Amino acid sequence: MYEAKDYSSLLGMPGFSDTLLKNHFTLYQGYVTNTNKLLELLSELAKAGKGSSPEFAELKRRFGWEFNGMRLHEYYFENLGGSGQLNPSSPLAQKLVKEFGSVQNWEADFRITFVGHGSLFFTFQGKVIHVDPVSQYGDYTAMPKADLILITHEHRDHLDEKAIGSISKKETVIVGSSAVAEVFRGAISMANGDVKEFLGLKVEAVPAYNLVHMRSPGVPYHPKGRGNGYVMTFGDKRVYVAGDTENIPEMKALRDIDIAFLPMNLPYTMTPEMVADAARAFRPKILYPYHYGDTDPQRLVELLKDVQEIQVRVRPMR
């Protein structure tokens, strides 16, 4: 049986509130508890000769979900390092020196910070770019101020004035879809297909909409023209954050994407099969399922296991 490890030494580290860390400690402990419960159930079924039953198969699938959640949280916590400085003799520091020349060079290079659901931010050459900041998914009073904020659409799990206010400074540039600009004063509007430059960064607005999933007959959850995905160019990297969308033709037509974030939250966005279909079309080098709610991201890993050039990475972005 597995035991939950103690990561309380992380409390007090800069950039993360204690409330946020404690919430993740609780989530981690839940994964450990559920992993152990499922191990017991699987053992009982195996002893009863039901190792080939549908019930056993479903519990085994669920075990993979809970076990991965447990292990991934341990990896995250152990790489955060607490409130102290990075040990220069640690394997992580040595790897950074090998890849970037120094830890300082790494800190100035491109980095991704996962907040939750559809909220994340990027750091590049001293600039901070937030996407869809929402207070429900993180403590934005403890996060770095934004140089650029991108809002995909006007739904309240993507547009949150309180979070925007917490990370805004006088010079912060706020960009949104045309629907966002209608309801958020001061936002610069980007229509589907627009290409603009902000703070030296190229930003392309990609359509984001539903073709299949409907709120009611003929009424999609996300109508065409009201939402954006964004392709951002960070040096030699092209990063695509899709917003709330399905595997639409405009997505499949993308090329030269290094990192993609694709939503997988039913009934509002895509099934794992839809995400796999889109990924096979535009072939991102790295694919993060995000905004995935109760959908099991391991299903996507399984669907793309034969596509060697796409690396699927799972993070806690429910």
C-alpha cells in the first residue's frame, strides 16, 4: 500500500499561496487513498477469478487515473523545492546547466506554469503572459504580474475581472476575442484570423467553436466568431492554446506547432477521440490536454501511443 508523503515544507514558498498548496495536498492525499482502495478491490476480484470481467477492466482503468494523479503530484511537489534556493549540486540544477548553460539562463528562457482548468501562464525573456486567469483555479494575488493577458472568450470560467485585477499593472496589455471586448472595458479586440504583435510577441487568433456539441438544437455551446484560440511565438517556439473548441478545420490546418493545449471537457468541448483526430492532423510536438474536467486524459495517451512524433503530457488541468 502507498503512503502519502509530507510536503508541508513547501508552505511559504514565493509565488504560491498556502491555501493553494494545501488544496493540492488534499487532492494528492485523495489520490493516494483512492489508489489503495482500488488496489484492494482489484486484488479481491482477481482472487475471485474475475480478472477478465468488465468490472475488473473498469477498475483497472480507474486505478491508472488515480495512480497517475498520485505520482504526478509527487513529481510536482518534489520539483518545486520549497522556499529555499535550488541546490546547485542537485540533479535538476546539473541538468539545467547542461541544457541552458546556467540556472540563470534557464530562468530567463521559456517556462509554462499550470494553474488549473483553462488557466495558465508563460514566462519568456522576463515577460509574463497569462491566459484566462480565473480566481477559482488559483490565488492570483500570489502570482507574478502580467505584461500580457489573453482571454479566449467571455464565459466566466475564462473571464474573471477579479483575477485580472490582481495580476494587472499600469502597463499590462489585455487582449480578448470580440465577445470579450464587448463586456470587458479596455480589452483589445482580436477577431478570428487576426495577427498582431504585443510587446514584441506575435499573437495569432484562431477560431474556437463547436460543430457537434449543442446547448440546444442548433445552438452550440460556443458559436463561431465569439471565441479565440491563440498561437503565440516565443523565440523559435510556436505555442497554441485552443480555448473552448472542437476539432474544427481551422485547428487541423495549423502547422509548425511546438506545444499545443487542447480542451477535453464534455459536453462543452472535445472527446479524447476528437482531440486525437485534431492532433493527428496538425502534429504538435508536445500536446497537453487541458480544461479536461472529469474526462480521463489517459484515454488520449492511449489513442496517440502509436504517433511517435507527438509527446502527450498530462498535468492537473481539470
